[in-house]
Amino acid sequence: MFPKDREWFAKLGAHSFLAIPLCNERARACGHLGVLDVRERDWGEVDFEIIRIFSIRTGVELERRDFENRLQNANAHLERANAALRREVATRSMRKTSL
């Protein structure tokens, strides 16, 4: 399946490989989840279902982490903007009282 990577798999001692895409809630692929086995094996439907479950859970967790990072960045931006506004209000208040 991955002829250019056969040497890498051989170095790991892998004889079997199964991978499926990691998808987010919008069904966009954001990576792959792969399983290597040191034994030769025929992957069955149960194997595929187990990997699918892990794939779905991992994809959702990656998306949750991305949303959390975006929220933290937005909060940091709002905190900086709020601090700048407070300074502006303080400056204007001091100007008013000194007049």
C-alpha cells in the first residue's frame, strides 16, 4: 500500500498496517490514524470498527482543542483591548479633572 515507506515499516518490524482518516465534525480529513502490527494479519470488520471509533473520537478531540485555542486567543485579544480602553478612560478622566 505504501511502497516508498516499506523500508521504514520494516525497520519498525511491522508486517501489517491499517489506517483510516481522522475526520472532524464536518467530515473533513485532518490526519490519519494508523495501527501497525508485528504479525501478518488480515484486518476484519471488527478491527475497522474499532479504528473508526478511535478515529472519530480523536478527530472530535482535535477539533475541540482547536476551538479551545481559538477561544483563548480571542479572550487574550479582548483582555488587551479592554486594558487599552481602561487606560484611555483613565487618561481622559485625568484630563477632565485637571481642566
